[in-house]
Amino acid sequence: MNFFKSAQPPPIPAEPVAEALNHTVHPFYPLGVEIVNYLANEKDVIQLLTSFASLVGSILLVSWYGATKFAPHLKASDQLAVLWFVLCGMIHFFFEGYFSYNHTRMGPAQDLFGQLWKEYALSDSRYLTSDPFVLCMETITAIFWGPLSFVMVYFIITSHRYRYPLQAIVSLGQIYGDVLYYATCLFDHYHKSLSYCRPEAYYFWFYFFFMNFIWIVIPSSLLYDSIRTTGKAFKALERMSNSLKTNGVSQKSTANGHIKNA
Amino acid sequence: MNFFKSAQPPPIPAEPVAEALNHTVHPFYPLGVEIVNYLANEKDVIQLLTSFASLVGSILLVSWYGATKFAPHLKASDQLAVLWFVLCGMIHFFFEGYFSYNHTRMGPAQDLFGQLWKEYALSDSRYLTSDPFVLCMETITAIFWGPLSFVMVYFIITSHRYRYPLQAIVSLGQIYGDVLYYATCLFDHYHKSLSYCRPEAYYFWFYFFFMNFIWIVIPSSLLYDSIRTTGKAFKALERMSNSLKTNGVSQKSTANGHIKNA
């Protein structure tokens, strides 16, 4: 601006100038990043967080009611897994699918999901700039991990033989996507001094770190559960097979014991 | 250049000019992308491809010798799986690990791996520009899928109870990384008209498409094998458990049959 110091520019407020230059004033980082046709959210942050929490709460309540009513035989950990995968299915398919489908129209969006994404994007503006990695990862999440989460619900309720392989696949998919999500962002931050997150700790720690960390912790626990249970099944099968083959009838009860422990 | 048509610039060759401007002339796309301290490869493409093929051939030969000598009990498909995972372990850990470790020094590299990467980068210049996604994906591949491929070799040879869970994990990790690799590149090509690949068909179809497609096809087959085998194991366990519990000794042979079929 020093070039025009002596030119005495007319007192035009910042926003129209920015608009005239085909840029919009916005709160996202890095400063100056282009957000196409940006419009500020109509709802405030309290309204948005309340809406999101209500949605999540409703999904969990309905799932819990469904699980206890239609699958009362499930043990507690499996009921929790049902709740988790219903929530994942809804968030992956509808919320992340919304972003994947509308990634070029995020800036001006004023529907609930659009405003929620714009609030979240204060911690990661890549959601408003069609970042190739974020878009591809979210698209795979919406197309694969979303519907497969619903399949997981069915598999848990029916004790399906493919329950544990699918549980490992969906959980690893979530973990890998999430680790890459963190890693690409932190690499740009530390190596290229390019931050997509506003400087306030709230955005980094609550939106960026914590909200995504949930998809590291729970899938890791479910992946571990899947590996352990599958390993136990193969061990039980091997022992039983050996017992029955080598010792005949006398080993039946031992072999049966192994199955029960599996 | 039309701007300077009448200025008769001194006859300086292109390269020193580019160097003076802190840019180097290079064959990578998109045109003008900055490759820090680029030096052309000392070996030609025939020498590089021969070296790479010899390396891969040696690894496969030694693995095949080792598998037939030390694990002759393995069925053919498991021997092939051993060869595959030795190759994956070597490529992921050493070759992709080289890139991950040296990503800031790729432009001038003249050792064999450096030159191989520069030849490959003709199909994807992101390997010479520390692209965040490519770097993070390759780092995860080198750190996790590389060593875990070697663990897989041990698990296959010992018929370990965790063989099939780990086979699913490594294979899905390879597939997901590869799908994201294709997807981010094609998105930039079609959506942002930004191509990282030279225009010659050879680079796109042989280097970019075919060389990576191997890591879609074989891991998909191994993932399928893992899911199917695990499903069979759970089914066999369930049937055997039911048979033994409800019918007692008379069902022993049937249950045993189920294990054998699993």
C-alpha cells in the first residue's frame, strides 16, 4: 500500500474493496486464502454447536433404543459398537458426503451442514478450497466407510462371520484417513509455515485435534478387538483340529472349551 | 518472449539464465514447477530401468530360494505371497523410505535410488516438490507397511494365528494409499487443470498407471483372501461349537469335517 501513500485513496471500507478485487474478507487461515463467494454464517457458534450436538444425541438415542429393543441379546460392548457404527455411518455418508458433493459451493452455503462445515473450517480452511487430499479422503470416507458402517451394524446384530474382517477394514480406513489428515496439515504447518487453522487454541485443540482424535481412539480399539478375536478364532480352530485329529473322542471337551474361549 | 523481440538480448544459453533466476531447466510437469537444485540424471533410462529390474529380480530369486529351502511345506499360493511381501518390504522400507527421508534433497540426487525417483517423477513431479500428501503417504508406507510386510513373511511361514488379520491390514493400507495417490493426482488434472505428468503416454500409462496398479490388484486379491479365510474360520467355529454342544460325541466327525473345510 506504500505505493499509493500520497494518492489519498477515497475512504472505502475494506469489504467492498476486497469484493471489487474478487476476494472476500473472511476469518479463515492462511490469511488471504481465496474462499470462492464466501458468505458469513447466519447462525452463531452456539446455535451451530447445539444443532450438531442435538443431531448426534438423537442418533445415539435412537440407535440405543433400537439396539436394546431389537437386539437385546447383544453384550454391552457390542451395543456400544452398534451405536458407534450408526453414528459413523450417518456422519460419513451424510455430513462428509455433503462436503464431498458440494466442495465447490462451500463458501456461500447457508444450510445447516454448510454452516457447520464453515464453522469447522476455522480450524482447517482446506474444506473451503477443494484441497485435493481432503476432498479425495472425504469422498472415499463417504462412499466406502459410510455405507460399510451401516453394514457393520447388521453384521454385529447378526453375529455375521464377516463381522471382524469388516470391523478391521472400516476401522483401519478411518485411522489411516485421519492420520494422513493430521499429517498433511502438520507438515504444511511445520515444513512450509502454512497454517490452515486460526491461531486461537480453541480451534486447533477442540475442532482440529479433539474432534478427529475420536476417530483415532475408537477405531484403534475396534481394530485391536478385531485382530485379537480373529487371532483367537484361528488359534481355537488349530488346537481343536489338532486335538480331534490326534486324540479322538477323549479330547472333545477340551476342544469345545477352546471354542468357548475364542 | 515477444516482449523482448526487438531488444536483441545477448546470446546466453537458457540454463545459466534460469540458474541466475534461481530456477533450473528441467523436464518435469507442470511447466515451471520449482525443483530445488535440480541436476539431470547421469544414467540414461535404459541403465536405470535395467538396474531396477535387476534389483527386483534378485529380490524375487533370493526370496524364492529361501521359501523353497526353508519353508518347503508352504503351498504355492503362500510361497507367492512370501515373494510378494519380501518385495513389498524391500520397496516400501528402502525405496520409498529413501524418498521419505530425502524428500528435500531429491533434485540433485545422483545415487541409484535418487536417479530412479527422478526418472519416475517424470510421471509425477510431486516426488520432487515435497508434496504434503505424497510425502505423508510414503512415510506411512515406509514406516508401517514396509516392516509389517516382513512380519507378514514370518506369519505366513509359521502359519501364525495373526496372519490373516495382518494380511488384511497391510493390503488395505496399500490399496487406500494407492487409491488416494491416483485420486489426488487425477483431481488436480481434471478439476484444476494441473498435470504432474509429462504428456507422453509412456510416462502416464507405464510409470504412473501400471506401476501403481500392481499395488491395487495384488493387495485386493490378498485382502479378499484374508476376508474369505477369516469368514470361513468363524463359520467353522460356530458350526463346530453348535454341533458339539447340541449333539455330543456323535457329531465329532462332522465337526472335524467343518474344520478341514475351513
